[in-house]
Amino acid sequence: MFDYDLVVVGGGPAGMAAALKAREEGVEKIVILERAETLGGILEQCIHTGFGLHYFGEELSGPEYAGRFIEQVEATDIDVYTDTMVLNISEDNVVTAVNNSEGLMQFKAIAVVLAMGCRERPRGALSIAGSRPAGIMTAGTAQKYVNIDGYMPGKKVVILGSGDIGLIMARRMTLEGAEVKVVCELMSYSGGLQRNIVQCLDDFGIPLRLSCTVVKTHGKDRLEGVTIANVDERLQPIPGTEEYIECDTLLLSVGLIPENELSKDVGVELDRVTNGPVVDEYRETLQPGIFACGNVLQVHDLVDYVTEESQIAGKGAADYIFGKKKGGTYINTKGVDGVRYIVPQRVNIEGKENLKLYFRVGQVFKGAKVVVECDGNILSSRKKVKLAPGEMENVTITPEMLENMTKDSEIIVRIEQ
Amino acid sequence: MKKSLICVACPLGCPIEIEMENGEVISVTGNTCKRGDAYARTEITNPMRSLTTSVKVEGGVHPVVPVKSSAPIPKGKMFECMGVINQTSVKAPVKIGDVVIENILGLGVDIVATNCDSGK
Ligand SMILES: Cc1cc2nc3c(=O)[nH]c(=O)nc-3n(C[C@H](O)[C@H](O)[C@H](O)COP(=O)(O)OP(=O)(O)OC[C@H]3O[C@@H](n4cnc5c(N)ncnc54)[C@H](O)[C@@H]3O)c2cc1C
Ligand code: SF4
């Protein structure tokens, strides 16, 4: 058994930022365990630019953004095991992992940071009629084929879902010579950034069909085509609107789910909306000494925020390791009236620093107010020109606001039209 | 002549109307801020785009390495640049920032590597 102060599970931007922050705070024995052959996480395959505008003040590609953190990790004596898959975390923080050269290994830790990222919703999560021919895959899988393996998975493409990964792949496949016939979006709006709709679809004349879905796939061994149809307000296909489109590839870009198999096994409580752990303002789960950050905690659209969140978790883990994080009175946060969820879900009212509550809305609001209240008192109210489900928002809670709260208080964030 | 577009300079996405005469911009309306005005003018007269793609690497850990244009290129030149990039290959090792193609199509822009490949 190896003895460490901090074990970080996952070497994407979240894991690296948490480890680096903990090191900066003085934690000595740190190890990062990463399943892939290199550090960097999903960013290694995101070769488009648009990363780092907030954090570095310049526009980088995914590998460049990750590269800056990889360099920093390499400059420290933080231990890194790549090609190493974590299998289990026990209640007393023993992390079991396996790799080809060393076989089964156990790492005893004072604190653990969960940074396993997220995965894409697979086809099984959708109900599309038809056989299961080759040529149907998630947009992220196609992204890996094209950008890492240098291999084009098809020539005539239909994309279901207009999330950013789907939009980015529409452009990527087009640039490599494929014909992207249409992007179908079930909802009446796209969850992707406007910039991506313009630069990934409009630039290439790729149509975006809103309120439209794939109802059937055709072909036996290889996909030969799909049937698409419009949907009504209840998102049900409207009979008579079916249309056949010939294609050899169907890319699914229908959402991301935090990767929480390990968290569940160790008994970490999950939030029903985010599908990530319930955490306090230092991103500590309800399991003492186990922290979570990045996409495993909540799906982020900007990696810059992943870095910010992971530094908070790294600091929290350091405090825990040095015995500085003890006791306190925790109250819950709650999103209502259009606010779908809030992270962190718990806040220590004895906290002495400003903290941010991150949240997402469930629909588009224009000119609405974000109101924070507690025990009937309004703590803050700010007008926002636009709020959209695709963009994570935040409100700041100051120690002064926390002063008058009691153990039965609840911090509420709501949208007022 | 009136043209409309959506500003993408920030997530707000203001709908902008541009009045043109003989290829000259007469007025820009609908934008909420100055950036929208600037965006609309370049977008209508000379749209520019960053290009990101990958290039073959010989003897690398992976068969391709990602690259980007060192500055935005004219939107209409994207496919022509792709043609040149797809004819090119580099030899491992490759480092972030290595120039893969200098001054592509004489546009004054380089194609540079955005990841490293230490080679097999
Ligand atoms: C396909 C895809 C495309 C994306 N594109 C963009 C984009 O264009 N722009 C953007 O801002 N964001 C994008 N995102 C979101 C992106 O994931 C985040 O910006 C950021 O990479 C999240 O960082 P992370 O460290 O939390 O997760 P990740 O980058 O996913 O890193 C998690 C790491 O944990 C490792 N891991 C998981 N389980 C284990 C285990 N059991 N043992 C050991 N290691 C494990 C994984 O191998 C991975 O390296 C995309 C996400 C996906 C899934
Ligand atoms: S005009 Fe200004 S506010 Fe409107 S989208 Fe463009 S940058 Fe944003």
C-alpha cells in the first residue's frame, strides 16, 4: 500500500488544477491517477479554439490549455500514474487502481479529489426505432476518431442534438470533406453557443432544424439513412412530417452525464438534478475527506470555470489534510422559480470568505432579475440582460450575509420576471 | 441594401441590421455595444475565421497532431487552406508552437502545432 496525503482521481483539467492548488497550499505527498495514456482529459481531443479566454485572457485550443497545466504538474514532484484505472474507493479513503505494469495497487489517502469528468449520453438513453447498424456514435467519439486517431468515421452525416460538441463536429467533418446534411434539435432552441451556430453551421450552409428528431434508423450492417420528423410542444413526433435522409453516419450530441460510478460505490450522496455529488463550498462531499470538482460535479461549458472550481477543491482538500476544516454549521441552498440547481448545495454559515453559488436556469429569460434571499430577507437582486440554460451563472454570498443565518436557514436563489 | 446578422462577439447575441450602399456600410443598428458595431462591419466586408484542424505526423504516438492558424484567415479561404494542410505531414517529435506550414497561401499566417507528440 502506498501512503499519500492526497489522491486525485482523473488527470483532466479538474484533477490537475486541484493537485496544483493543494501543492501550492503546502500538501506534500500528492498522486494523480489517470486512466488515459496522457494527462489532459477530454481537452486532448478538443482541438478547436475558445478555451482560456477567462483564465489566461487568450484564446487557446484544448490541448494548448491542458498543456499549460501539464507543464506545471511536470515541474513539481506530484506523482502521476497514467494508463491507470481507479476501480474502487473505500470508506476509509483507500483507493484501489490497476495498470499493466504494476497490476493492482492501493493508495491510502488522507483526502481524495474526485475529478473523473463526464461522459456523453449514449444511444441507449434515447429511444430511436430501427436496427443497430454501424455508423451511429456520439459526437465525442467521432471527435476522438478524427482529431486523435486521424480517421474519418463517415461521408454523409446527420447530427442529432445541437449542443456545442455536435456543432463543433459539424464543422470539423465538413472541413475534412464530409457532407453534413442536417442538425436536428428536439427543443425549440439550441443549447449551443450562438457563435458556434454561426461559425460551424451557417458558414457552411448546414441547416439547423429545431423541434425535430430522428425517429428511425435504416440499414443492416452499415447505416444507410434516417427518418426525421417534427415534434409538437410535448416533444412527440408529428405524424405526416416524416422525411427520409440518406446518410452513413449519425452523430449523437444529446447531453453529458457526470461519471459517478466510483462516487456511488463509496456512498457519496448525489444531487438528483446535477447527477454529481452534493458538496459544500469547498466542494467536499458528504463523505468526509472526499472532494469533487470539474465535470464529475456538474457539467461545465467552459473549462475556465472547471479550473476555478478545482482550485477551490484543492484548497479545501489542503485545509482538510492540515486539520483546518472542521465543524461548522451547514445550511442548504435551493434554486426555485426557474433556477434548476445550485452548486454548492451546502454552505457553512460560519464561513469567513466570499463564496459563489453557481446555478443554471431551465429556460431563456430576458431582462429578468436574479434574487437571492434567506428567511424572507432579500440579500441581493441583480438584473440580467439574458439568462440561458446553456450558460452557468453565479451569485456571490458574503460573510456579512451569512452573519444572521441560523442552522434552520435556507439560501434561496430565484428568477423574478 | 439591408443585411441582417446576429452578433457573436458575446453570448447575448444581438440581432444587427446593416445598411449597405455600393459595398460601403452606411449604418449599423441593433447592437447593444461598440463591439457589435465592429463585429458587424468586419463580418459584412471581410469575414475572418480561425482555422483548426490536424496534420499527419510520421513516427508519432498518434497518426495526427492538431494545428491552428496563427491568426484568423479570410472565411472564403478555409477550404483552400485545408487542401494544403492535408497534403502536408510532419515528423515526430512535434512541440506545441512548432510552425508546420509557413505563410500558408501567402496569407501572412502560419499553421502551427497545438499539441506535442514525442514520437514512438
Ligand atoms: C466529448 C466532449 C467534448 C467537449 N468539448 C468541450 C469544448 O469544446 N469546450 C469546453 O469548454 N468544454 C468541452 N467539454 C467539456 C469539458 O469536458 C470540460 O471543459 C473539461 O474538460 C472538464 O474537465 P474535467 O477534468 O472535469 O474532465 P475531463 O477532461 O473529462 O477529465 C477527466 C479525466 O478523468 C479520467 N478518469 C475518469 N474515470 C477514471 C478512473 N476510474 N480512473 C482514472 N481516471 C479516470 C479520464 O480519463 C479523464 O482524463 C467537452 C466534453 C466532452 C465529453
Ligand atoms: S452587440 Fe455587444 S452586447 Fe450585443 S451581442 Fe454583440 S458584443 Fe454582445
